[in-house]
Amino acid sequence: MTAGNRDVHTWLTARVATYLRRSPQDIDTSVPLADYGLDSLTALAITADIEDEFEVTVDDALTWDHPTVDALSAALSALVGGESEAAPTSGKQA
């Protein structure tokens, strides 16, 4: 998996779609995941998938701190592109 923003965005959209039992085309990446019914267990599962796929350690709150696929993929792209530890958890997006 490359760290390019498009690859991260595409991968993340596909993962979210799988958990939400929708096709990736049905996911509006600017809509908060909670609006799709994302719960805390699913958020933790997505966080674990991120850690496994990109071989990074991230804060459990990453999904809640970046509530859309767009915001989460941007944070993840920055993380895998430049940092090697935990994702920043400040600067929450609304």
C-alpha cells in the first residue's frame, strides 16, 4: 500500500463501505461517518485495520477526531507520509 493520498482515500472508503455494508460508491466521503451509523466498535475496528494495513500505531480516537473519510484519509496520509508514531489528536474537525 502506498501512502499517496488517493490510495489512502480509496482504501479507507472501501474499508468503511465494507463495515457499513454499502458499496464504496454509496459513501459520500464528506459526510460524517456517524451519520451512516458508525458506532464505537466499528470505529475501533477501522482503527485496527489502519494499524495493520499501514504498520503504524494510532490513537483510538483517530476516527472520532477525523469524522469523515476525507478528514481521516488526510490525517492518515500525513501520518504514513511523515510520522512514525501516533496520529495527532488535536485539531478536531467538526
